[in-house]
Amino acid sequence: MARTKIKELLLGDFLDKKVTIKGWVRTFRNNQFIALNDGSTIENIQVVVDFENTQPSLLKRLTTSACISVEGKITASQGKGQKVEMIAEKLEILGDSDAEAYPLQPKNILWSF
């Protein structure tokens, strides 16, 4: 299965198709939702993980900036803010990002000049 760019997936032309994407974790929340980016666009795609059927040791490695490969099906998004999302069927960590050594978690920053 050929790798697909997130920019192409977000156009909505891949609905109900199985694809493979690779990229970096921007956020991982509720042990279920990964915001994934591959650099082809500033937008992320939401990857939905079945946490009940995924090894806890793998879920712990899904930190900000971890590099992953995901195979799954593109579906219409149930949430607001995105047209499509991916339902993960196979997830592989390609490179870890140690959250202790590299604390890159999203923060709310108030800028004052």
C-alpha cells in the first residue's frame, strides 16, 4: 500500500479507502485521538485509535513529536473542525520522542509586547 500525503487526504477524495500515512504526532488526547502531521500542509489529520484493543505500552510511546506510521480507513469525521479522519487499523512507532528530555507539549502562550 503506497503512502499518501495528509494534504491529499484532507481534500476528501479518499473516503472509505484504506491508506498508509507517516508523520509526527502533534497531540495525543484521551488515549484515542492523534493529531498527525507529515509536513505536506500545516493542517493535521485526526487519527482515531481503538485504545481498548491497542497495547498500553504502544499508547505510552505516542508522545508529541514521535514519528509513526498508520494504516487505516479514511472516513467522514464525526467531530467539528475537520472533514475527514482516519480509523487506525495498524499503528507502528518509527521513532520515539522522549517527553522528559524534550518537553514539547502544547502550551497556551500569552504574548505581551
